[in-house]
Amino acid sequence: MYDYRLDKTELLAPVSNFKSLYAAVQNGCDAVYLGGKSFNAREHAQNFTLEELKEVFEYVHIRGVKVYVTVNTLYKDTEIKEVLEFIELIYKNGVDGVIIQDLGTAKLIHEFLPDLELHASTQMTIHNLEGAKYLEELGFSRVILARELSLEEIKKIIEETQLEVECFVHGALCVSYSGQCLMSSLIGGRSGNRGRCAQPCRLPYTLINLDTKEVVGEEFAKSHLLSPKDINTLEILPDLIDSGIASFKIEGRMKRPEYTALVTEKYRKYIDDYLENSKQNYEVNEDDLEEVTQIFNRGGFIPGYYLGKEELDLISPQRPKNWGVKVGKVINYNNQSGECKIKLNKEVNSGDGIEIWTAEEKNPGVVLSESEEVNEDVIKIEIRGRIKAGDSVYRTSDKELLTRLQETYQLPNTIKKIEIYGHLTAKLGEPMELKVWEDEGHYVSVTGDFRCEEAKNQPVTESDLREQLNKLGDTPYEFGNVELDIDDNLFIPISKINQLRRRVVEALNLKRSKEFISAERSNEIKQKDFELNVADKVEKTGLTVYLKEVNHLEDVLEVGIDRVYCDIQKLNLDQINDLAQQSENYGTEFFVKFPQIARQNRLNEVKEKINRLENSQIDGYLVSQLGIAYLLQKTNKQLIADYSLNIFNSYSVNHWELEDYEGIILSPELNLKEIKALTEYNNINKEVIVYGHLPMMITEYCPIGSVITGFDTEQSCNQECLQTNYGLLDRKKMIAPIETDLDSCTTIIYNSQPLYVIDYLSEITQSGCQSYRLDFVREDKEEVVKILRAYRAKLDNKEFDFDTLKYKMNEKGYTTGHFYRGVK
């Protein structure tokens, strides 16, 4: 197998427009990642048109920089043709790789454009070795790992696969595992999986006792309990480099170009510093750290999860936006005049922006003018607000720093130059010839159209020739040396020398830009190549149930269901066999469900359980992540792919059918019209969820423990989550239940209201699906039985007291999900 891995650590910078492109390249990145106008996970960034992308490819390739295009959202059936056409066009124009989330589309790309690098998006939630191996077998060359992994876990993936590994080293951190977050989707219909995340995690929340509805941790009420600090790994870069990570990714396509310029500059500096010197001498300058803090931070930084999550000061509850740098505090404020005196501990200058943090959280700010009085580190300004002595003052923008950074992209061809070498031959009666080359091996030769003449007056000198050849202006080149082989007493017009210089630059530009396209790129994708066959119509309305706890199994079986999924986490093999036998007695299939998130240690335990389960009485497995899909490739049991695999279109369905899966559970983000269109293809059993509290996010962070300990990482939470049921109260008075997993200390935050669609069930069952699933994760026995009986009666067209149940559901509150609204 070809080893895709890089010879050196790649610095990968975010780009959303031409200014940030110039900022990234001129400050030393090795590659950039960016999106087109559609199909990428930052739909709200400016992004590029197809014509602009051609310009981008030429610009970066001339300068020896690679470009990866994000096509990393989930696609609807109606979009697949357009997606593939876009990918084919950027492929032919020289893109170095595409970043993909959708498995079905990835399979098509690898089949028809096999020389195009596939990079697995972090939205694929690859968080263990087996998940990485699964993608390696599908033809991916790079994996962008989940940001929650430790350095030891990353090393294992690097050592035991041929994949390049890309990791985020700086910027915003999602509190949820990427690809497993439905929070924005379920709350507001803006899907993170579709690139339209509204970031509800950055909003204020209050931790409450679910049973009493009392506030827990009053001092943190209405705080930003789910808003993480940004990652900054400058101080642990040597460890990351030594681990073998191929690409260091800077987050920030939604941020200003000055941010891109500064962060790229600093990481370039310290990567080179370590590679050229040694770990023993490695140290990050305090001034550099302050500049990075100034450009953007949320209450300081964290090193990510690379060193583990114990004592990780993850959350910034006070404020989810940029803090800037603290420069002083208010020592006196006059409410009538608005005069404010500030004691400074850092220098501020005219043009800087400052902000005063007040108890009201409506922080007034001002841009300093030259007229502000400064006397012995005390500055006097005029500003209005509910300001008091002792309020902290932050510098939110540094004019001098911003001006310096802007200079790096205002003249994008003059900051970073490529050294070239030349040889000019000029002989009497012959045209000039200029040969140019550089260290990367690109070589061009251009012959002029003027034959050198004998000088009648003043001949051209070597100094004249060198002066004109060195006028490379806004080109990306500068001469390191030019050798001259010229006759004496020649006449050559200056215009002809300039013309030759311009032509050789054009030739070298063409040579460099085209040679970064690694293949002829003559492959094509034709529509007939990816058309799907119409499926056989299967008239079936099976009823399935997912039980978080198995205590209610007997009661569920008595109602009559076709299949039950049970969590394996708390069950041993004897219990599983008993439950499977119990289910078989009722003619019900029994499937076990493994966790959506299983880091390497837990996945090793899962592997052992699978070995024992292969000889058990269970009927099959509900597969909720790619690592477990890899482990079950040779199973003798039935397999069903869960919705957490983000099965969103006919091509992702087709992938699992070709993997010999018995069935799939469709994404809860699809609407009814999209489901009906999708079910026309593929003969695999298709299932949708029609009841239950859906998980909004899965996170390594515990808001319960954080609030209980007052965000003091040195204190123990004493497993408080075992004592009480907790939830998060939002601004609209909705309460999202929290569930913790003590074995892994992960947290699931559920939607505040259960999905309940019994009034629409008749229409939903006309969608062409074969199974309809109820998830019971928070209901007691009485609720489980009553709700299940209602759905059973509705499917069987039997009498039931639906009005009473609806009254209770109205009291409780419920949602009809995306069946009639979908996501954009």
C-alpha cells in the first residue's frame, strides 16, 4: 500500500477569502483548507466561487502550498449530482485533496477519481484505531481525528495505520464530539452536519435539579456552561511533532485575516524553531503568547485533550466571545460626567479598543484617541455604562499589532519570496536566453525575440542586466544569484530585458502550478456511473424498541414488537443470553447496542465482548460507530447501522447494503419528503425513529461536576451525578436532561422534549420504510408501556385512548422532530 504520509509536519491554515489566503501563505503555511459556496461545514464563511478557486489553486501552487477543499457536510439525494460535478471540476483544476464526511459520496469519489486524496472530516467522529482502519480500507489517505483524543491514542493510530493524521492545534473547540451533535438542529433547525451550526452551546444555561427544579450552583446561573476555551498548543508543539502527526490544523475560517496571519506566523516560527534546534532549548516567548492571546481568546487557552482531560480547565463560563488582554482596572468613575480613571498594568495606545467588564455583563467599550490623558499609568477616558471601581479593563484590539498583520496580506506577493537562480546568455547576433531554476527542481528556459547588436554608443553592462533582471516586483520570486555569459560591447534595449524577465516568470509560474498536480487527472464521473437501481417494494411496518434499561423488557415484549435493542454496557453474557431467550419466546429479535463513543481502552473491552457474543443467542448488533463496524466485519450475526453514522442519502444507505447490513436507521434530520424519495432505492431494511428523547450531544465534559466543584479542577465531584438527576435550563425555560457514564466519564445531553408523532404515524408509515423505532431512555415502566401500546394500536389500526395520552404529552411537552421541517 502507498504510504501517503508526509516527510515533515504540515502547517495547515484556515482560509475563507483572498485576504485570509494571502495572510496564510505569506506567513508560512504549508497548506490551506477552504470551502466553495456550498457543501462545507462553514456555510457562513465567505468561501469561494468555482472561478475564484481556480485562481486560489494557481496562487498557492506557484508558492509551493497545497490546498484542500472542504466538501464535508451531509448531502441530500437531490444534491449528489451537483456535489460530484463540483468535485470533478476542482479535481481537474488541481485540488490536492477533498475533506469528506459522507461515506457514500466518499466511496463514489474513490471509485471514479482514485488519484484524488480523500481526507476524513472530523465530522466522522474517528476516535479509535479501528475507526481509522475502517476508513483506510475504504481508500482514505488522511484522517482528521476527533479533538478529544490524547496524544497516546493518536500515536497508536499513527503507528498502526498508513494514514496521515491531521489534528487541530489552535482555535475553537466543540464541546461535543463533532458529527454527533444535533443540538443546533433539534433546537433551531440549523444543522451542524449541514454546515449551519447556530452554536447554541455558546449560549447561557443554568444547572438545575430535575426532580425539584431548584437551581444548582446559584453563582453560575445563566452562565456559559457549555462554552469551551480555545486550544493553544504552542507550548507542547515538540510533543506533537515527535508523535508523528502529519498535519497541524489551525481552526478559524470564520475569523478575520489578521487572526490567520498571526496564528500561522507563530506556529511557523515555533515548528521551525524546534526542528532546527532541539527540545531542550525549546521555549515560547512571552510576547508571542500575549499577541496570540490578544488576537483571540476566550478567557485563556487550553492545550486541548492531548495531555488528557484530568484537571483540564475546559470551560469559560463568563463570556463566549473574545476577551482580549487584561490591561488594568477602574479606580474611579463619575456617573454624571462619564469620566473614568483606569489604573494600567499594560501599555495601551491611541487606536486600541478597550472594554470594561461590569457586573451587569453589558460591557461598555471605546476606541482610545490621542486626546486621552495618561499620567503615571493612570488613563482618563469618557465612557458611559454601569461602571464601578474595581471593574476589570481589557484591551480587545491592538491597533499596532493589527496594522503589522495587515501589511502581510495587503501586498500578498512581497512578504514571502521564493529564491530562484538564473543564467543569462547574450551573444552578438543571437537572441538572449534566460534559464531559471529553484531548489525544488523546477526549471524553465526562455529565448528572446531580439538579436543582440553591436553597441554604437554606450554598451549594456553586467550591472544593467542584473538591475533589470532583479526587478521582480510583486512576483513571488527573488534572485539568489544570476550568472551572466555575455559578449562585450552589446546593445540590448531595456524593454527587451524586461520582456524576457516577464516571460521567464510566467513560464516558471506555469511550471510550478502545474507540477503540483500529481497526475494527468483525466478521469471523469458520468451520471450513469452513480445512478442507483429502483428498489423492490416491501410492504412492512415493523415496530422496534431501544431500551436504555432492560428492567421493562418483559412488559415491552408482551405488547408485541419485532426487534429490541438493548445497551450492552451493564450486562454480562449470561444476562444477555437470558434476555435473548426471553425475546425469542415472544418472537422478537434481540440485538445488542455498543456505545456511540468508545475510546481505545473501552473498545478493547468491546472487542472481547464481541468474541464471546459471537457464540451467544443474540440475533445481531446495532452498530453506532465506525470502530465497531470494523470489529464486526466478519461477524456471523445480523448488523444494523444506527443513525449516529449519519445515514443521510441513498448512497450512504447503499454503502451499508454493500457491506451486507440487514438494515439501517435513517438520520433524524431528514424530513418525510426526503425519506420517501430515499426509500425508492436500495433493498436494505430502512428504519426511522418515531419516539424518544434524542441525544443532542455527547461530550467528554461534565457540566454537573464543573458546577458542583465551582469550576475548580483540583476538586473532586464525588460522583454527584449518581445522587441526583440534573438538567440544563436554557433561556426559553426548556430543560435538557443530562446523563453521565461513570465508566468513561462522558456525558449525554438529551433534547428537552421527546419526539412524539403518533398523530402523523399513518402518513409516516407510507414513507417506504420497513421499521419504526421507539427509544426509551428516560421513561418509567408505566410510561414505556402506555406509549408503546399506543404506537402498537396505531400501527394495527386498533382502538386506544389516544386523547388521554395526548393530553399527558401536551402537559409534558413534545416535538414532532424534523419529519415536517427538516434541515436546510
